[in-house]
Amino acid sequence: MLTQDELGKIREENEAEDTWRKYSRHIVADLLEGCAICGALREREHLARCRWCEDVYFCKQGVCAQQHRPKCTPPWPSGRGKGSDK
Ligand SMILES: [Zn+2]
Ligand SMILES: [Zn+2]
């Protein structure tokens, strides 16, 4: 049987662990960001932020940026229509 003292100690440890877990989760959330394209969690330095979308990050390496760009930017003007479609 556990004594009252031991129970108290265990409870304290659990609370400390809870606090730590919350704390570390916060840190992780702060350092990691998910790629909006492939869903991979990466450190922010390995992600690029979309210039056009708010809070959209994607992998700096790989094809994620290329996959995302057509979805958020209008097609580049092809020269047609500029100044001629009045
Ligand atoms: Zn990605
Ligand atoms: Zn975008």
C-alpha cells in the first residue's frame, strides 16, 4: 500500500509531467509547421511561406511550391489582352 506521502509525491510528479507536456507541445507547435501541400511537419527554416496566402507554408525543397503556386496565383499574363481589350 502506498502511504499518503507517496501518493502526494506521485500526484506532484504527474502534475509536473502534465506541465512539461503542455510546455513542450507549445514549443513544438512553435518550431514546426506543416507543409500545406504534402502535410509533412518540418522546422520552419525548411519551409517557405507563400507570398500570396496567409499562413501557408510549404517545403523549400521538392515540388510542393510548384504544386501550390498555380492554386493561389492567377496565371501570368501572357502578353495577350494587355492594353488591347478595352
Ligand atoms: Zn511539402
Ligand atoms: Zn499560396
